[in-house]
Amino acid sequence: MINIAIIILGIVMIFSAIYAFRTKKIINSIIASGAISLIVSVIFIILSAPDVAMTEASIGSGLTTIVFLFALGKARSKIDSKGGKDD
Amino acid sequence: MILTTVLGFILIILGIWGMLTQKNLFKMVIGFSILDSGIHLVIVSLGYIKDKTAPIIDSDILANNASSQVVDPIPSALVLTAIVIGLAVTALMLTYIIQLVNTHNFDSKNMKDPLSITSYEELKW
Amino acid sequence: MIRTVLIYATLILMVIIFFPLLSEIKPLSQLNPLAKRYVEDSTKNLNSPNIVTSIVVTYRGLDTLGEVTVLFLATTGIGFLIKRRKKNGEKGAFQASEILQTGSLFLFPIIILFGTYIFLHGHLTPGGGFQGGVLIASASVLLIMANVNIKLNHTVLHFIESLSGFLYVIIGTIGLFLLGSFLDPKFLPLGKFGSLFSAGAIPIIYSLIGLKVGAELTNIVDSLRAEGMEDEK
Amino acid sequence: MTTQIFIKIGYACISIAVMVAYGLLTGGVMARIRARVYGRYGAPVWQPFLDIFKNLNKRTAISHGMMFYLGPIFRFAGGLGTYLFIPAVFGSVLFANFSGAGDIFLVMYFIFFGQLGMALGAGEGGHPYSGIAIARGLAQMSAFEVPFALAVISIVVQYDTFSITEIVAAQQGGILHWTMFTNPLATIAAFIALLGMNMQSPFDIVIAPQEIPIGPPTEFPSQFLSMLQTNRGLFLVAKLILFMNLFYGGATSVWILFLKTFIIYLANLFIGVSFPRYRIEQAIKFFLKYPTIIGIIAIILMAMK
Amino acid sequence: MVNPLYMFILFLAFGFLFAILDKMGRKVTLTLFYGVLLANFIIPLYWIWGIFSGTTSGTEISTAGFMAPISINLRFGFEEIIIVLLVNFLGLLSAIYLSDKFKKSSINGMILFMVLLMSIDGLVMTRDIFNIFVFLEILSIATYSLIAIEKNRDSLSAGFKYMLAGGIASAFILIGIIFLYRFTGTLNLDDMIGKSHLLVGKAGFLSLYLFLFAILLELKPFPANGWALDVYQAVNEGLVAIIAVASSAAIFFVLYKFLPLVPSEYYGYLGGVGLVTFFFSNLIGLKQKNPNRLLGYSSIAQMGLLLATLSILKSFGSNDLIIFQIVGGLFINHFLAKAALFWLVGIVKKNDISAWTNLRTNPSLLIFLGVFILALSGLPPFPGFWAKWDFVMILASKGSYFSIIGILLASLFEITYLFRWLGFAMKKTDSTEKIDLPISKEFPIAISAIALLVFSVVTTYFFKEFSFIQILPLVGLVLMYLFGYLPVKVKGFVAIVIISTYAIKLYSLVSGLELFFAAILVVGSLVQIIATMYRSGKREGFYPFLVMMIIAIGNLVIAKTYLSFFFQWELMTIASYFLIMKGKEVTSAGLKYIIFSMGAAYFIMTGFAFAPVIPAINLSLINTIGMKHIGILSLSLLSIGFLIKIGSLGFHVWVPDTYNKADDDTTSYLSSIVSKAGIFGFFLLAVAIVKNASLDTELLLTIIGWIGVMTAIIASIMAAFQENVKKLIAYSSIGQLGYIILALSAFNHIGWLAALNLTLNHMLFKLMIFLAIAGVIMRTKTTNMYEMGGLIKKMPWSYISVLMGIIGLSGVPPLAGFGTKWMLYNALIERGWYLQAGAALFASGIAFLYLFRLIYTVFLGQAKPEHKDIKAAPLWLLIPQYIAIAVVMLISMKPILLLKPLSEMISVYIPTNLGWVGDKLITVNGYWNGSQVMNVTMIIFGIPFLWMLFITRKVQKVKQFNIVFAAERPDRPETTHFAHNMYAHYNKAMGFLVTPKLAIKFWDRVSEWISSSGATLRNFYSGNGQTYLLQIILYFIILYSIMGGK
């Protein structure tokens, strides 16, 4: 039962990872990577590691994603303001 | 749990794959963070013991036989550290990207993409 | 082309190399002696039910100090790389709705409170300084997201950050002074097993960590805000 | 001890006087013969004597400098020395000279003494052609020296000694004991080298009048020239005696010496005359080819015996 | 003792507080900053003092109130203390160097710097593998952040590449750690070492490998190190000093700690990784012009060398003391020198080493550069020298031929690019471009240099038990340096006093052959010092090295061990190099000189390495060498080394250039004295062979003999074709040295006698000729012979000197030169080397060509109008020449005075078969009475001379152009002085032997091939961060398949 859940989560995770690298939009890949972290944190709970799950969820999928988004926004605004090309 | 270890390694390989194939700096960093997640998964899964609880001694688990009831707490402790470090590195990488874009020469003649790793090859040999 | 082939060959070889790690590992059936000692020692000598916390804060306290340092370094480094603009920025491109703004102001203290709860109970329940700290930081993030033009008081942030870090080191030094061992939390009474004020200095350390992490992460996020862009050239 | 030395010096003086006379005479005779070969009448055989006396009585009034002045003296001393270190007549005390002072290598190197001094003297004359001639002469010398040296080494190996007296002694007891027959290859190599050494045709480009109108000898007038001419006679004889001692059984009396050296010289001359003149680089290449190979074979044969 | 954790506490507490404290003003934080750094330098210093005074032997520190396996523990033993001391020392210096940056930029810089140092200390001290990871990450992140201290694009892109590589490394290390934990059940290193038997199977190995690889990666192994090079190139030098030196040191120490866990059969592979890195980094570095990147290559190479030495020694099972000595020596050498060089680069701010000529405007910086480059090159007295020596000795004793070849070849590459750099810096230019030099930047460099020197002297004097006389060359150097401000004449006098004192001391120490060589080398030098006084001005830096060189050469003779000999040898090389570098336009010649000299030195070193240890008798090497059975390999290597040093055929290419470009009086030293050191080496060899009668050296001697005679021939021909007077004499020198080794290799009594005589004669004759020519060059200001001519009238004293010289060299009787030639032929015939004898005669025939050219084109012929008012050579130059002439005359008149004692010296080794009848020397085949020849010659020369004097009347001096050809009076000396291309005809005949310039072509090809292969290899470093990543992972795979494939 748990194994099946893990396998399903795993498949989602792998596809998210592939999607993260295949998608053109960086914002999508950031979200996908956040999703991976979230799934990982779920697996951590299954693995009886609540501390780690909390940390992964808050830092890995939460804060990291936010940092990514902010950084992307900052880089974008720079490129746009300097008249650079869009990515 | 072997399954999660396998998953962890798959994430590691995927992360390396991303770092090796993606030209975009952001995606390389994403590759790195996926690699990191994979490693964390591997670490925690190595400490897992089937049918045991989290290493928190509730009142119902007596202190004297607690050691036969819980999963290995050490990997969890290590992963905590690793996650925070991962965040720090990721944040710093992103800051670097911002600064690289900042110092990019946005000349109309300069066709280099400021977000591509191939634009930063001035130093070599 | 060659490069692509090389990359995939590399990946396949990596899989082959890593394979023994999967195939030769047998699932654990019981704790190894060291883990066992941790579990037993933590309950007996430290009075801390959350063994992960006691490992993180006490047994491997030096790691944690390092970990805090890493985060501190990241903040410092990012601050070193990106200097904030002194004057107010122009209005952001996007303005959050009033509901969101109000909601965030309402949620902010609650999240802070929750974060504080988590790190204070780090030795009892799952979570601890880091998780609590992140929650505090996420409260600030919420505030920033909701109100783009908000200006955080960096002096206060720095003050919290510096002081909590300093106090962490001082507490460690007190252990060294009193008990001859750096980061020894046992100079405070161990208290009653399972109560808030137990496990020596662990709750204090974890609280300091929580404060520090919260302040640092807030700082990092704030540094990376798009409108805080600093142009030095 | 002192008397011995004086006797020795006295002997040396006599020996030198005889050989100078003989050398000049030989030169005259040869000039005559050469003239006849070319179909001319030629000067009288005593012409060299006349030249010397004539020149001796002239005085130079100019000087190019110290080295110019010393050049002919070096040259003359070189000729004298070369002769004096060779035992001229085997078994004769009178003609033993100072051969006790050194062996074959001393003689070989002493030959250079005069040449070096002469070269320096001529060099100070300031005329570029002297330099050219000397350069050519030295180049040729460095080449003919090789077969000669190889021949000498071959003989040294053959007789296991450096001493000229002992080499001659080993050749006594019949014509077949001569090096010429016991070591013909060395003799051939040395014979060819002698042509170069005497700067005879075909290796006479160094002093050939047609090539260098004003070579070193013409730089020096009057008493210098007389000294050079005297030396020419003595030096020639010295070289011939050396060859005779090394290859042709030496001489047990002055008369045999005269005979042998004359024949050697004559043979040398005849063979040389029948070849066209070599350019300097051709001469060098020639010497370093066949005579050298012959010399090497001679050494190897002797080393294997 | 202070708990070392206070260092962490200080660093961290102030690191955390600085953000607040900075509000009180930068002065406060700056003071605190330097205070903390100073305190943290003093703490380990205190511990070191404790260790040496015996009050402590280090400590183990546990944290958190629990004992080791449960909690993290740290060790502060001897090694840790030393490294922490060095790191904190460097940190302090670096901080001083960076002080202007810290003053201006934000407080974060200081914080990052302190935490960086803390992490390095932590890496060194911790005994917990996960803690290693944490400190490694702190180190990395602090470094990443600090790299942006200069926010330019290069720094940032280099930093980003660094982060990618660092990210991969930390990923690997983390996987490794968790599996190590899983297998052994512990994170404590000592605990884990006890349980290393649990690391079984592929997985066990892989977990070790992952950790090891990450550490290796941080040590920047070739070729997975492109990212590091970019960092070295782009980042601020003050910081790079820390990254390249202190961080690498800490990581290296981590490896050292981790090694006991690795099964010993893998040490060899690690050594291989190190060697490959050392070799290829130096190879690629050859092409590098940018000093930062050059130092980057050098740093990486040095780390590779450290890795190689450590793991190879471990694999040999050497004891810890030896490992500590060798690795420690190399380590300290690299540590101090490299950091300071990076700082220096930061001061000079030139992106191309060829632009470093402005360093001349600041002599102190130039001296520092010299010190550091000498240290990095492994020259004495610096620690690298001892380490390299010991290491090669051990490698040789284990028969690791490939390692020796690799290390020495790579060292040669390193020397090449380092000395090229030094050469550029020493180049004489008119540039007056001043270097901006704040005291804060020069101070750390000066301190490093002083620390390095003090350390070197202390190790040399105390630990290597070198006596005072052995370090006297260095003392002499310093002593003469103190007189630097005095004029040349005074300094020359001081030098004479010093050398005389030394000579007197030396005289009491030597006997037999030693005495002979000591006399030639030291007295010969002493006489020539007089000549050096002909210069005016101060001639700074000349006398110190001159004195150093002379004493070193003298010490060669009395050296008692291989090491001592080699030590003096290298000192001699250094001193002569710097003397040569005093010349004009000497950059490339000097480089050639040092490369060939070092190549020779390495051959000698390996030769000694393969020789048996000599018994510890208090006798000099020439008495003891060969007392134990010495192998043919050792002899051959030594022969090659000495052959290079004397510039034998094939190795001669450095000689003409060097002799030509060096100062004229230096050239005289090189030819007459320094080359004799090589001859002395040959005598050592010869003695060794004599004492090993059972050894079959026939082939070796025959080869050496033929090399000698061919050298004589080819060098003579080459000499004949030179237009440059110094090159002509240089080739002549090469040829004469060929005779010496020919005579020596004949290996009979008379042969050795000839060799000794030739040595003395060559010294005297070359002294005369070179000094005479020095005077001529000084007056005519040209070295082209066709621009001279007719100088006999203006410089008669020099002429006589040259005349005597050429008579002597050509071997024309009656001068002593003949005796030596005569003995040579005797020796050759006695030996049965008939063809060699013929060839030697051929060579001496050719010698006439160049000797005549030398004297004719310079002194005879037509004088040039511009030389109308030329003066005679300075008296200073003439005095030594005439002293030499006097000696020559004496030994020509009475050869027996010299020959008899020499014969006695030789008969110790080879019994004599010579007979003496009065003055007559009788050999197996011939005889020679030198005195009689002299007397006869004097008489037959004297009589005509007197006669001519008698008959010559008043003469009139002729005018210059009192010559006529074809009825034309020449008017220009150029057309009448036959000097240019004098032996054109000879060239037509014999030029084919020398025009291919096979040796030059060969060495050109070699150097071209080496540098182009370096250039090809460096294409690895494409500059693309992703490619670097791919390289790293490929390296991971390849190294795994090599190491774990079995």
C-alpha cells in the first residue's frame, strides 16, 4: 500500500523533474522543482522523519521556490530594463 | 526503504542530467536543487527501519526500550543540516546569476544571452 | 552531437557506478550501536524527547553552529553581492489587493507566533529552530508579497541576527567555562522530562537559532526582491 | 755536464749548417727540374744561395710593428726546432740533434710553431691577402694533418713507441723492414699528406702566385726574406727527414740521407705535378676522403695485429 | 594551554557581532578584526611553544560534554597546530594585504574573511566526517561570497563555475558520508578507521571513493580543474592567496586524515593522480603568460606534488617522521611562497609576465620575487630542496623510475616558466614606471619572505646538521650584500679578503686531488676578482653572488655527502645564474642556462639517488665515493648530468648564448671556473669507477670518450665560423672541455694526468683570453670580430695575453699546452683508442683555424678609424692575466714541478707507470723533456732574434694603408681587413657538419613539441562551466574505473 503510494509519488516526481528541464518557461520549472521538494517531504513523513519533512517542506519547497522566483524576477527586470532580449 | 533510495538516486541522476544539459543558468541551479533533494531522500531512506516510529519519545514509549521502537535519528539530523546548507548555496547561486546579469554587456552587438552558461567563457586556457 | 552522446554515456555510467549502492545495501532491522546510544542517552542524560533535536543541538552542536554560520554567510554574502538601495524604490509593477494586504497583516503575527511555538517546543515535538525560523521568515515573505513597497527595518533584523548568533556562541562558551566542554547545554537544570523548560539549554539555543534563521531568511528574501535592485555601476 | 751541452750545441750547429746547405741545394735542383718539366731552362741550382746572400745584405727601412718583425723569426725558429728534435741520421751522435727532448708528437706539433708565428707576422702586415692565404693554409693544414696523423698513429701502433729513433731502429735489417713495406697503407696516406704539407701541386693554391698575387712571403723584404728562404731549405729537409725516418727506414749515414730524401722529394714532386690544382675546399674534401680512409684502415690493420 | 576552541569562539562571536559593532564606526571593527586575527595567530603559536618546550603534546577536544563517537571531537596535535598556525598567520598577512579593501567595502567582507579562516581551522582540527562536510561548505560559501569582493564579470563568472564544481563535490561528499555511516555505524573518523573492515564490496569502496573524490576534486586534479584556474585568474590576489594556499592546505590535510581509512593498495592511484596533476599542470603552464593563471597552474601543480608525495610515501610504508619532513617541507615552501607571489602579482598589476620589467624600479620586490621563485623551484636552501631530494632518494630506493622521471621533468617545466617570469622581471629596461606600493601590501610579502628564509636557514643549520662552512656561501651572500652601497673597488677588495680567508681555511681541509681542485677553483677565482674591479660604479648584486658562487664551488671539493655536494652544486647554479642575469639582453640566454643547469642537476640528483649511501667517514666525497658498489645506472646518470654542465656535444646549445650575453668578466668565470666544477664531478665519477674494479664500465667510458672527442671536433668547427668573439671562445671552451673528458675517460695514469693538466691549463688560458677580450670589448664596444682589427698597437698587453693563450690552447710547444696534448695522445694510444687519437689530432688542427681567427681579426690586420684613440685595457683586467701568464711560464719551464705532485695524487687511484729521468718524463710509449724543449726553443728563437736586432737599422713606421693591390691604394679598413666570414672556404668543405645545427634543431623541436602539447592540452579548459562539470563527472567515472575496476 505504502509502496504503491511511493511509486505514484515517484513517477510524479520524475515527470516533474523532466518537465522542469523540458519546459521553455523558467517559472514553470521553478514550480516543478518546488513540487518535487514537496513530494520529497511527503515521502519523508512516510519514512518517519517528521522533522526533516517539516524542514524540507518549508525550506525546500517553500523558501527555495520563493527565492528562485524573486531572483528570476530580479534578473528579468534587469534584462528588460537594459533592453535585452526576453529568454 | 530501498524504493525511496532508488527514487533518491533517480533524482540525483536527473539533477546531474539537468546540470549537464541545460544552458540556462536558472535551470542549472534547478538541476542542482533537484540533485540536492535526491541526496536528502537517499540519506533519510537509509535511516529508515520498517515499522518503526519517528525518533520522538512520546510518553507511551518508555525510555528504556525506545531504541527498539524508533528509526535511526542520525540521518534526520544530518539532513536538517544539509537542507539548510543547500538553501544557502542555492540562494548564493541565484545571487550570482543576478550579478552576472547585472554585469552583462547589453550592447546591441552583443548577441550573447545573459542567462546562458555559454556566455561566460572569457576565462580559459 | 559528440557532447550529447558523451553526456548520456556519462549518465549511464553513473547509474552503473551507483548501482552497487542500491544492490549491496540491506534494509536495516535495528539501530546501530551509535544510534542506540543516542536514543538512550538523549532520554537519560538530556531529558529531551525529540532525539533529532538533541542530536542537532547538543551531540552534533558544532555542526549546527556551522549550519547557522552557513546561513549567516549566505546572508552576508548575498548582502555583500547585492547592496540595498538607500532611497525608496519606485512603485512596484504589481499591487496586491486590499484583502490580501489586510489578510497578510492579520496573518503575520499568527504565523510568527506559530513559528515561535515550533522552536520553543523543538526538543519536545517535531520541528525546531530551523523550521520555526523558516515560518517566521515566511511571515515576512507574506508581508513583502502583499505589500510590495514595504520597507523592512534592517537595523532591527541585523540586530536580531547578530545578537542571537552572538548569544549562541556565548552559551556555548558558558558550557566551556562551566563544564569544560563547548556547547554543553547541561549547565542549566535538565528539568522534568517532557516539559517545556527541560533539557538544559536546548530550548534556549533552539530559540536563538529560530530567531536567527528567521531574521536571516527574511534578509535573504528581502535582498532578492525585484524592486530592491541595486545598481552600482 | 756543461761540456756535454756545449758539444751538443756544437754538433747541432754543424748538423744545421749541413742540412741548410743541402736543403737549399735540393730546392734549387727541384726548381730546375720543375722548369725542365714545364719546358723552361730554369735558374741555376745555386740560385737559392745567391738569393739569400743578396737579401741578407739589404736592410729594411720600414716596420709594420713588433709582430711583423717577429714573424720570420718565429718561422725560422720553427724550422730550426723541427729539425733539431728529429734524429737525422740513425746511430750518429753528430746528427742525433736534441731528439732526446721529445718524440714524434713533439715534432708534429713543433711544425706548427713556425707556421703560427709566420701567420701572425704576416697578419700584422695589414694586407688582406695575407689573411686570406693564411686562412686557406690553415684550412688545408687542418685537413692534410688528418691522414698524416692517422699514418703516424698507425706507425706508433705498429712499433709500439713514440720515439723516432726506435721507429728507425725497428726498420733496420733490410729494405723489407721499412714501414713502406710493412705498413704500405700508412705510407700512402702520409705520402699524400706530404704533398699538402709541402704545398705542392695539386695542393699549392695557398702559395700559388696566380691565385694570390701577394701572399705572406712577399710581405717580407730583405733580411726577413733571407731568413725565410733559409728556413725554406731547412724546413723542407726536416720534413723529408721525418718522413724518411718514419716510412723509409731512416738513414745510417748522411749520404743515404741525402739520397733518400732527394728521391722522396722527387717522387713527391712528380706525382703531384701530374694533377690539376685543387680549390681549397676540394683539397680539404680530398684529404678527408681517401687518404683518411686509408689511414683509418692502416690503424685498424695495425691494431688487429 | 588555551583551549583552541577559543579561536572558533573569537572568530564566530565577532563575526556575528560585527554587523552591530560596525554601527559604532569602522575603526572599531577594524581594530577588533585585526585583534581577533592576531589573537588567533598567537594561540597556536603558544601551543607550538608548549610543544617545543615539552609542556604539552597537543590535545583532543570533545564538545557538548560527551565523548568522542557521540559528539564531535577535534584534535589539536602537532600537525594540526602547525597548519592552524600557518593558516592563521597567512590569514593575518592576507588581511593586512587586503586592508584597503576592508576599509572601503562593507563590513561583510571582514565577517566573511573571519568565518573563512574559522572554517579552514575547523577543517584541520575536526575528526568527524560530517563536520568536515559542514566546514567544507562554510569554506565554500565564504569563498563564493568573497570572490565577489571585486564585482567584475570575470570574478563572477569564475565564481559561478566554482560554485557548480563545488556543488558537485559537496553532493558527492554527502552521498559518500551517508554510506560510510551506513556501513560503519559511526561518523567519527577514528572510530571509522577502527571499523574500516566493514567497508566491504563495491558499495563499501564506492562510499569511500565518493568522499575521497570530493576531497580530490577540491584539490583540483588535472584535468578536472578548469574552474579553479578561472578562479585563480580572476579573483582578487589577496583572496586567491587564501584559496590557493590556505584552503588547499586544509583540504589536503583532510585527505591526510582520511587516508588511514583508504586501503593502502589505493595509495598508488592517489599518487598517480597527484603526479598526473603535477606533470600536466606544469606542462600547460609553460604557455601561460598571465601571472595569475601561471600561479594558478603552479599552485595546482604543487598541490598535485603534495598529494603525490604523501600517497606515494604512504604506499611505501615510510615512517611518519619522513613523511612529515618531506611533505611538510614541500608544504611550507608552497604555502609561504605561493601566497606571497599572488600578493606580488596583485601589486604589480601586469597581465603579462613580459611586462614585469617595471619591477626593477623596486629592488626589494625583485628580491622577493627571486626568493619565492627559487623556493618554488626547489632550490637550496629552501625547504622544497630538502624535500625533493629526500623524496627522490626514497623513490630511487624503491625503484620508482617513472615517478622520478615524471616529477623531475615536471619540475623542469615549472622552473622554465617560473624563471622565464623572473627573467622578464630582471630584464634591463629604461622603464621608470613606478609601482604603487602601500606599506600594507609590501609588509605581508616581506614577512613571508623573511619567514621563508628564516625557516630555511633554521632547517638547514639545525635539522640537516650542516656545518658553518657548508652554509658559508649564503653567509657570504648576505655579508657582501651588506656592503652593497660601497663602490666596486672597495667591494672587490672586501670580496678578495673574504675569499682569501676562505681559501686559507680550505687549505687546511684538503689534500691530494682535493687540494688540486681547490687551488684551481678558489685561487683561480680569487685572481679573477681583481679583474672584476675594472668596472666603475656600484655594480649592485654582483659581488654577493660572486662570493656565494666561489665559496659554493670551493665547498664542492670538500663536500662529504651526496646531499652536501648537491647542495653546494645548486648554490653554485643559483649564484652563477644571477651573475649571468647581470648582463644585457640576457633574458633568453639566462633561461637556457637555468633550464640546462637544472636538467643537469636533476640527472646528478638521480645519479646520487641510485648510488649506494657512502659510509659515514669524515672524508670528502672524492675519497669515499665508490667505497660501496656503485651501479652503472648511477654512473650513467651522473655522467649525463656533468656532460650537460660542461656543455658536451648535444647539450652545448646553452653555452654560446650564455657566454655571449653574460658580462665579460662573468663569462671568464663561467668558462674558467664554473665549467671546472663539472670536471670535478667527472673526477668523482672516475674515482667511483676506479674503486669498483669489478664493474664493467668499458662501454660507458668509450661513449664518454667519443662524446668528448666529437665535442672537440664539432665545437672547433663551430668556433671557426663565429663572427662574435665571445661565442668563438665559448665554442672553444666547449671543445677544450671535450678534450678533458676524453683524457679522463682513457682511464690510465697518464690520461688522468693529462686531464688534470688540461683542467689547469684551460683555466689559465681561458682566464687570459676572456679577460683580454673583456678589455677589448670594453674599449671597442662591440663583440663582432670584423668590427675590430689592428688593436695590437693600441692594446699590446692584451695581445700578448691572447697570444700566450692561443699558443697554449693550440698545444704548440714549448708552452705547457703541448705537454697536455702530448699526455693526451700517450693516454689514448696506451688505452688503444687509436681512432680517438686521430680524431683528437684532427680537432686540434681545426683549433688552429679559430685561434688564428681570434688573434688575427681582433689584433692584427687593419685598425678601424673609430678605434684611433682607443686606450689599453684597464690595469685591473691585466693583473690577473699576467699572474696567469707567470704561472703558465713557470709550468712550461719546469713541468716537473707540477707533474710530479699530480702524478703522486693520481697514483693513489691508478698506480703510476711513468718514469722520470731528470726533467724527462717517460711514458710507456714516449718521452718528453719539457724543460729541454723550452731551453732549445728559447735558444733557437733567441739567436735569430738577436741577429735581427743586430742587423736592423733605424726603421720607419709605416702608415696604415701602406699597401697596394693592383695599383690601387685602399682607403677603407673595411675592405682591407679580411675578417668577415673568414673561413667561407672551409665552410664549403666542412660546413655540412655543423650547418644542420642538429643539436639546436633537436632542442628547438623538443621545446616546441613540449610547449605545443601544453598548448593542445590546455584546450581542455574551454571556459564553459558546463564543460568543466562534464569533465569532473567524466573524471569521476574514469578514476573509478581505474581504481575500483579491479
